[in-house]
Amino acid sequence: MKNMNQLMRQAKKMQEDIMKAQEALGERSVEGTAGGGAVKMVMNGHKELMSVAISPDVTDDVEMLQDLILAAFQDAHQKVTELTESEMGKYTKGMNIPGLF
């Protein structure tokens, strides 16, 4: 029974650590860019889009602008995914839990 209590304490601490790490991710941000910085997007660690900046130089060509916006979003999203995997991987190493993060 002593081992079970110890296991439960470890699980609770791990859960608390994961929750703190998830909160900290929300405070971090990454910048995705496209077109040499003509379009910039900032996304937080919870994959929420925080800001968009578009250079006036690219506003004349709507199709190009749409492509740049999409590319900048995908760049930011990929960077957040990598950040999340890096930070949360400390806790989920060896676990196969689809959709956890």
C-alpha cells in the first residue's frame, strides 16, 4: 500500500507540473513570417493568433497576399507545435497519448 501512495503522489506532482508547463506555454509566443517578413504573425503557445502585421508593399496583389498570410500562419503554427512538443515532451516521453497536446 505504501508503494501505491507514493505512486499517487508522483502522479499528482506530474499532473501539477504539466498544468504549470501548459500555463507557461500560454505566456510564450512565436513569430511566423512569409515573404521575407512582408507578413508576420505572432501566436502564443496555446496556438492562439495574437497579432498580424502586413507590409503595405504586398497589399496590391490579393492572391499573393493570401498565399503569404497562409504561409505565415503555417510557419507560426509549426513553431508553436515544435515548442509544445519540446516543452511537454519532458512529461510525456515514452507515452503514446493521441491528442494530448
